Amino acid sequence: MGIPLEQILIQTINGLVNGMILALVASGLTLIFGIMDVVNFAHGELVMLGAFTAATTLATTGNFWLALVVATLVIAVFGALLQVTTLRPLLGSGSRTPQEVALTTILATFGISLVLQKYALWQWGPSARKLQEPITGQFTLFYLQYPWYRIATALLSAAIIGALYLFLKYGKYGIWIRAAIQDRVMAQAMGIPVPLLHTAVFAIGAGMAAASGVLFGPLAGVTQTIGADFTLRAFIVVVVGGMGNLGGSILASIFISLLEAYASLIVSPAQAVIFSFVALILTLLFRPTGLFVPTPK
């Protein structure tokens, strides 16, 4: 007996919605790696902090959209401070080899992630918090009532990613960022303040992570452990899409989310994650540069 077509279509929509939220997380992670060569293991915790900040703001103001803006700005500033106080001294040390710097930053960001998890547990407690979605309507999708908020989440995530693309392509500072990604030394020789760009990019990535946490909060609740799942899936996406490849990470986010959505039709959602790891392993074995990186001619 085959799988009904309506179930496939519903899972396609679910995969696209989850894929756009994941793309929002992975885009910031890819941008940070592209310009700084830093594997940020604390990226998921920025998602978690954004969600908790929004929950606190929402409880105070009752306005979800204000909570989204506040959380994004607060975590962006926090990300900038984190980069200046923790990562910049490590990156600016000329006495270490690139391999030593990479290992040091991995250990530093991993340590930061543990600290942020424990801080969230201390500050907000172990109980899950649910963000109230701002759009409560539903529409009929075959045999179920599908919430409009999930559609709005995908569209808003796409809008944020689109704004990032336009900024990088046409904005003055976006062009500086692309120049630093292509050749950091030459960009600095041309007078571009690369250390300040590092801080700005980390702030942008942190803000995007926070925004994704706020948008995801009404769908699954907010706990101090949600960041770990986002970190794991975002790293799978970054590897499958190509390290430092922004467009590839977006396509890979949708691909991985659709893969898990379709897999959940034949296995449980918890087991469907295995298919993502299979895609990761196959990518590393047969195309380690990433599935969505153009092949050099």
C-alpha cells in the first residue's frame, strides 16, 4: 500500500517551513565561518537565548513582533560583545598557527555554549516556555487544519534571508564583507577594517540566530537545550551545502528538512534524523566540498 498523495504534500509543506527556519540559522553560521574561519559551536545557544529573551519581552509587553525585534537586537549586541571579548583576542594572536587558532576557537565556542546553557537553566529554570503565536488562524489542508503561523514563519524567514542577500550584494558594507570573505589580507591592504567586519558579521549571525529562535518558539516551546539540536542540524547543513557557501547552505537546509519530512512518513520523526546523518556521511565521502558548490571547470 502506497503513501497517500496528501500526506506527501503535507510533509512537503512541513519540510519547506522547517527548512526556512533552519536556513536562517545556517546562514548566520555560514557567514561567520566564511569571513572568520571560526566554527561557532555556541551558535545554537544564541538561538536559545533569542527565544528566552523574546519570551521575557512577550510576558512584559504582550507584543510578539516587538519581542522579535528586541530579541534580535539584544542578541546581536551580545554577539558583538562576545566576539570582541573572546574571539578577537584568539584570532588576533600572531604567535599561533592557523591550526592552533582553529582548535582554540572551537574549544572556546564549545565552552561558551556550555556556559550559556547553564546560565539559561539558572535564569529561566528547567521548565519549557511556550511563546504565543501572533497569528492564530488555520486553514483546511486536506484532512487537517494547518496553522497560518507556520506559513508566515517560512515567509518571514525567507524575507530576512532575502534582505541579507540584498545587503551583501548591493550594500557598501556588504561588499566589504564579500571582499573580506574572498581575500582577507587583500581587503585589509585596501583599507577595509577587517576586525570591525568580523564583529559586525558575528553580530549579524547572532541576530539571525535569535530571530530563528523566536520564530521557532511558538512551534515547539523554549528550553535551555533547544540550541544543541539547532547546532547539530546547522552543521550538517553547512557541510552538505559547502563550508562558507551561503547559497549552498540555504539549499541544503531545504534539502535536509525535506529529507527528514519524507523519511518521517516511513519511520518515526526521531528516527528520521538518521537520514540527515546518512546524507552528511555520503557528502563527506563522495563530494566533501559540498553538494551545492559549483564544480570548477
